[in-house]
Amino acid sequence: MTENTNDAAMIQVLAERLEKQRLPRTLAIKEKVDSGEVLEDFDIEYLEKVFKDATDIGPLIDRHPEWQPLAARMVSLYKEITEKALENQKASGNGP
């Protein structure tokens, strides 16, 4: 298999995971923090895993710039969530 074939297969798997798992869960977490709730440990663990995965696929995204806008939008979404979650945590009196 060539690198292009491997990349295409990996991108297909990542796109399906994003559509069926990551995006729905991420939007649910965003809704949670937008309503003023704080993140629970499992939410934080999930976001940490997503950040690690995003770092791991960086080289793949670099090789396929057509996917960079989607990757940037997802990173922006995670940033919004973490900023709002921190704000909620501080407002609850349990912040850092």
C-alpha cells in the first residue's frame, strides 16, 4: 500500500469517527458548558484524549491541506468548550 492509500483509509476512518462519535459528544459537552454546568471527570478525560488524538494526526493533516479547515474548526470548538468550562468552574467557586 502506498502512503496515499494509507492516508485515504485513515482519513475515512477519522471522518466516520468524527461524524458518529466525536462531534455528537463534543456538541453535547458544549451544550452542557453553555448552560453553565461544569465538566465532570469523564468529560475532561474525553477532551484530553481528543487533544492527544489531534496532536497524533497532525502530520496526516499537514499532508492533506484540504482537511485543515475542518481540523481548525474542531480545534476552535474544543477551545470554546474549555474556555467556557473554566469560566463555569470559576463561577462555581471551585476554580483554580
